[in-house]
Amino acid sequence: MSFVSNLEHDFQHLKTRIDGLLARLDLAWKKLRDQLQPAELQAIVQLLQRAHDQAQYALIHGDLPPGQPPVPWELAHGLSVLHLGNAQPLPQSVDELKTQVMKDGTLLGCRQWELLDLRWSEALLNWIENLRKHAPFATTPALIEMADEVLLDMAGDWGTGYFETQSAAQRVAELMLADQADVTIHLGDVYYAGTGTEEDADLTHWPQGSLASFSLNSNHEMYSGAHGYFAEIQALFPRQQGTSYFALFNTHWLILGLDSAYAADEMNLYMDGNLNTQQIQWLKGLVAEKGQGRRIMVLSHHQGLDISGQQQTALYKQVVDALGRVPDYWYWGHLHNGICYAPQNGMYGRCIGHGAIPYGVTSELKGKPRVKWSETLSADDPNYPLRVRNGYVRVKLNGAQISETFVGENGAVSWPLA
């Protein structure tokens, strides 16, 4: 098959997928109208309107409206594809919109994984189909003892498709596999909507640790009600015991993996982290039993600090209250970025949400005193010329000591700086 024929085949495949997606979305919306109270339905329409207006503003001004809370971009095309009101369609192709980098590093464009990729409507569809239809929350968390010398590899927001030719996800996975880590941890987000098919296609290729591997719940897993997520961790991560939170410990460390998505606000598409009562009580009991004399590391999908490192989130306050102290280290994803923050109240915060989603240089981090490092090196990707490197973090615990290395998708060390 010639190059031109390949392009035509790919275009027809994409068109068929989009047409099927929009037909399902229309049907799901009609069903939802019959299920919800008028006030609830109106709240969703208003949310779609805000998302549409936010996108229109960004297209004109190159960034988000000042002073307004952002709306999930997964909703951006919703108003027009559902033919609600008189909304004009947003750009849907690279011919209509040249990609630009917003100040938070996200790519405003129509290529795959960029903010106006029409396929994000898969998340909108699954959110509509699974409102209040969540998988049961399992409460049998694993508690696993580790050696005092242990290697952990972690990546967040990694699920963009392992089979994409020479994809960032594939390169990151191959590097992690070569590390032969004792424990590997996926900090959540399989795209577009954490469906069973997507979870299986991605997590089947997640590099397994010799001791154990884990995967955290996230906003994208919750779009499909976490049904695919819970099924996959049961099948592919046996030591996780089918539960979305867990703990690891040795003589010097207690590592806590949290589900910050299950109890998050579904009307805000689970964008802000929140813990349910079961986890809070579990944390309090576990710290009372295992926390004395040990350093604490927290892992979650949602962030403990805002992107600049200046403000603590509501999740931070929940975690600190439950622990009765500030954790020593906290690794999170959610923000598509690699960032190391200066210690705050003795806590080293780390954003490792740069596992696979394309993103650019984050200009709003420049000059921020609490940001010690963020990834700015080009990925040299001809398909995404503005993209900087994706990667993962390698954490070595040796007794009470910790060393960390942020590794780029090309295998080069990004942090600590030489």
C-alpha cells in the first residue's frame, strides 16, 4: 500500500470512528434527557456552554479567560456536536487551526491528544452514559512489605496507546522495562475515557515490577464509571487485590497509593481530587500502626499543589489531616508536565504527569520561586514540533535515603541537573 493510500485509509478509519462516536453521543444525550430532572439537565447544558465559550476565548486570546475557573476541555465540542443552541462548530482539523502552546503547557490544536482533538468527545460520551453508574468501590487494600533497598519506577498520564509507531508511551515503557524495577506504578489516566477496551490495550503493555505493579484511579478512568479500570487491575495487577488504593512499607518508609478520583465531583468531571471516608479512615489506622519512625511517601493522580507550587489543594489538606503530618514526598500526575518543587513544610512535591500526552514549554512556571525544575527540552518530534520530552521518574530507596531521577523518553536524565 502506498503512502498516499495509507493516509486515505487512516482518514477513512478516523472518519468512521468519529461518525460512530457522534451517533452514540446523540443517542446518549436523548436518553439522559429522559433520566434527569430539568434543573440537572440545565446545569449540564450550562457547563457545555462554558466549555464552548472558554474554547472560543482561547482561540482569540491564546489562553484561558482570566478570573474564571477552567472547564474541562473534554466538553469543548459538546455544544456544537449535540446541536444545542446556535453554537458554531470549533476548529476540528489542522487546516483550521495552527497548534499553539498555552501558558500551562497544553497544546491548543486539533491533532491527536491536543485540546481540540474531536476524539475527546469520547470522554464526554462516556461521562454522559455513566453518570451515577459507577463500579463498586473495593475496600480490600494491599499492604506489601518491601526490602530496605528498593527501586520504584513511576509514570503518570501514560495511556495514549502503546501501539502507536514509536510513540512516547512505548519509549517510556521500554525504558522502564530495562530498569527492572522492583515496583512500577501507573499514576492514572488512560485515554480517552478509561473504557475497558482502552484499559486493556494500554495496561496490557505496562512494564511489570518484580515485586508488584499498581495502577491508580483517575478522572479519565471515572468517565466510564471506573468499570474498565477495576476490571483491568483485577486481571493485570494481581497484588493490588482489585482495590484502587494500597500501601507498601519497609523498615524506613511507608508508601501510600491513593484513589483521589472515585469521590471527586462528577459535575466537574472529577478534575479536583477528593478522598472518600473509607480511605480517610484507612489512612488514619495505617499511620497509627505503621507510621511511627517511618518516612511517608504519598502517590495520587490528582495534585497536592497547584501548578506553580504556591497553593495547597483541598486534597493536600485532606491527606495531611488524615496522616496527622505532612508527607515527606508526594508524587502526582493529572497535570501533563514534569515538575519538581522546592520543599514546602518539609514535603517534596513532584508532578510526573508527563508520561505520554504531548505538551509544550510551560511559560507560567518561569520565575516561580517554588519551581526548582520543569521539563523544557524539545522532543524533536516532527509530528508535534512544539512538544517537549515525555518521561518518567526512577526512585531508589536505600534505607532512609532516597534518590530520584527524572528520565526523558530518549533515556537522558532531565533531573537532577548535572
